[in-house]
Amino acid sequence: MRLVKPFLVTSIVAALTLSCSPKIAPIVSTNPVNIDQTLLKTTPIKEEDLNRWSHLDIVKDTIPGMSVDKAYAEFLKGKKGTKIIVGVIDSGIDIDHEDLKGKIWTNKKEIAGNKKDDDNNGYVDDIHGWNFLGDAENENLELTRIVKKGDVNSPDYAAAKAELEENLAQMNQQKPQVDMIAKAEKNVRTYLKKEKYTLADIKSITTTDTELSQSKAIMTQIATQAGENFQEEINSYINYIYDQLNYNLNVNFDGRAAVGDNPNDINDKKYGNGNVKGPDFLKGEHGTHVSGIIAQNRGNKKGGDGVVANNVEIMAIRAVPNGDEYDKDIALAIRYAVDNGAKVINGSFGKDYSPNKEWVFDAIKYAASKDVLFVHAAGNDGKNIDIAPNFPNDSKDKITEISDNVLTIGALNNQCGVKLVAPFSNFGKVNVDVFAPGMQIYATVPNNKYKMEQGTSMASPNVAGVAALIRSYYPNLTASEVKHIIMDSGTAIPYEVIVGEEKTKMPFSETCVSGKIVNAYNALIMAEKLSKSKK
């Protein structure tokens, strides 16, 4: 699972060791037949809007949301939909979260706890989905596994070995600073006798102790620059570096031992269990957040709002560890979702190497044959994936699609103008289909809590939610038709944006196939017209 790197604290660490201008541009309004001249938003988003900015309207609110509120208020009122199952392939899901009540899929053909495969689907007690990782949590990156195998004749070995060595060097270079920050944070926390503290608390420390004084100075600088969530930022950074060194890049670590299967044998299918939360449900934050973006209850003032208000069930499929997912798990997870009734699958994961990619290609084509849409995150490396590797994908040559049921999603920032594309988002004129909100998205996390997270991992479920809406209200439309409706009905962005790690400036039309950002209101209008034309 390729998360957004904790760049904020990383930049602060670098410091420790050593507004968008007004602009007028034409944009397509949420009514596809009109073109409006709209002043791009240059003022900060209001606090009350920030938790649900992805549901706002680019014309009315001058925020690049998906016009979900407008869709409910002006189009869906009085309409009834049918139940849609969305398969969420992820790190685990807190299926008991208060804001996901009534939104979790239940396998009614299975009897809970009897240790029998009642429905004969090959999975025992799969009540709410399946956990392909069993009790495993941490994993190598795929490049680490390639190097570990030692097959020097593998076409990926030389590149993987070079990348592993480079990454290890970078992590080891940063580790002394991480250790310093971790120690400073602990010193301040111990002195204050508080697990959670503020910048004011840090500044209140009075001491003649040299070490504590240094800790105070370090934490003051970090808290000043990182803002009120500085402890969260620090923990994310520390965990990122330690996880890389201890698990992801460590050739001596075997995360798969706890699963007990042969990950290189696609026919070895009797593994995993029905515990879709995972062995430590608090570590299912990513999957719970993704599920909430799609389906958390709307209008209850408990957290953010899901894209789909009713008629949606989340099928929980755990296949994404802290590290890179196995191709086998992803292929079988897609097939599980398809065979058990999902009409939309969300995949907020990805990696640079895929030794058994043919298994995943076959699973995607199988989903297409069963009319299932697969929505996938484009990735968080700030790269052009028309050139850079990115798996899974829907093309063997980065040009020709293997099937027409895959949507690859880039992430939007929460402001219009040159910074419209989230700084971490991958892009590609051929291999990214459309963009959707992915910066500071507020949704469910385990233990009845809520959190803002960012990544194409958040953009993808926003689109999966729109796809589920369309399939709920217009079930006679195919997965391919839903894909193209979402792409064709989006709001076109006719100006230049900054993209990627190199901060390249290019027309937004060159960042993805459609040159558009998702618009739920437009999509539903287009879906209804097509649906009626087919009757």
C-alpha cells in the first residue's frame, strides 16, 4: 500500500538539520449545456465546509468538489434506487463503526461461527467478506521480495536491487533525525505528563536541563510549522521511517509466514479467515476511512458524509498489508467480490513491481465479463504513470486497455487554480482517467473516530461512490457505460496546473484521459438520459 509520504514533517526535519493569486478562467458549469465565467476561489475554505468540501459544487462554492449535495438536492429527491454492493479491497475495516451502521454487507447464505462453508463458495464463515491476510499485518515491498528471491535473471532484479539500496540509504540517513525527534517528543510528553499537548504547553516548559531544553526547542519548531496536529504528523513520520527499515525494505523480514500459504501459487486458495477487521482492528484505519468516504451516513452530524446515502453495502475484503500487496491476494480478492455480488470494486492500493500481474489482469477481465466496475487509485508518487510503472493497471503496454471496466483516479487539491492537482498525485494523459477530491478528506477511522486523510486512496472511493449512485438508480447501465459517463460528464478544466514531484506546469487536459474532474450531478443527468434511451 503506497501511502502519501509525511512530507510536512520531513521538510521540517530538513530545516532542523541545517496563496494562490486571483485569476479568472472559464470552466464548464455543472449544467453541461452552459459555460460560466467564474472567479477562482482564492480565500481559504471555511471550517464548516472543510469536512465535506468534496461534496460541494465548483461553480456555486468555487471549490472543486463533486457536486454531490447538488445531486441530492436538485436531482435525486423523490427517486428510489436499488441496493448496490461495493467491494472494498483494503487493509481491513471496522465494520462496527457507528457511522457505518446498516452499510456493511452480510452474506445471508453463511451461518456465523459454525466453521462450515455453508454457501460452498470456498470460504468458511465469510459473514461480511474475507481476510486474505489472516493474522499478517506488516510486509515487504515487492522490490524487497524480488531481491530476496535472488533470481538475478529476473527482468526486474537489477532495477529492484538498485532501488532497494537507494531507499535503504535514504531511510538510514533520516533515521538519526527520526530518533532525535522521537526522543524529544517523549521527553516533552514525560515532562508535561500529557499524552496530547499543545504548542502553548511546550512553550510553558521552564527548565535548566540541557537535554529537555533541546527537546523543547525541537518540538516548538515542529509544532509551530506543522500546526495543531503536529503530534499526528510526527507519529506518521516516525512510523513511516521505522516501518520502511523494519519491514518494507528488510530482506530478513518474512511477513507472509503468518498466513501459511504459497503466495506464488494461485491455486493455493485455502487460506485467510473471516475476520475482516484484521488482528488489530485499529490498524484498519485506511480501509475504514475508504469505506466511510463511500458509505458513511449522511446528515447525522457525526463525521463527514458518504457519497451514497442509501442502498449501499460495503463488502469488506482485507488484502492490503503495511507494505506491498501480493498479486495473488488482489486477484483472488477481485474474484471474491465479483462472485459474491459486488457491482463496484474500490482498490486504493498500488505498487511499482508486479511479478504475477497476469493473475490480476485475468481477474480484471473476469470482473468485466460479469459487468463489474473496478475503480483504482492512480498512486501517490507524483509521477507520470504513462512512463513510470504503476500496478495494478488495465494495460500491458500502457496504451491498449485489456478491458473497459477500469477507472484510474487522480487526486484533487481543495482549491482551484494552478494548485488544483494534489501535489502527491500521479497523473497521465493515457493511464489516468479522471480526477476527484483527495486532499484533506474527512471520514471514519476505527473505534468510532474520524480523521482527515489524503491520497489518491481517498479520491478513488469518492468516484466509487459516484459509480455506486449511478448503478443504484440506473441498474440497466453497464460497467463500461458507467465508466464513460463519469469521464464524459465531468467538469472540464481549461487552464494549466502544477503536477508531480518536479512541479511541472501543464494544461489540465494533459493530466488525464478526460481532462475533467468528477461531477456527480452531471453524471446522474447523463445516466438518466442513457438509461431512458435503452428502454
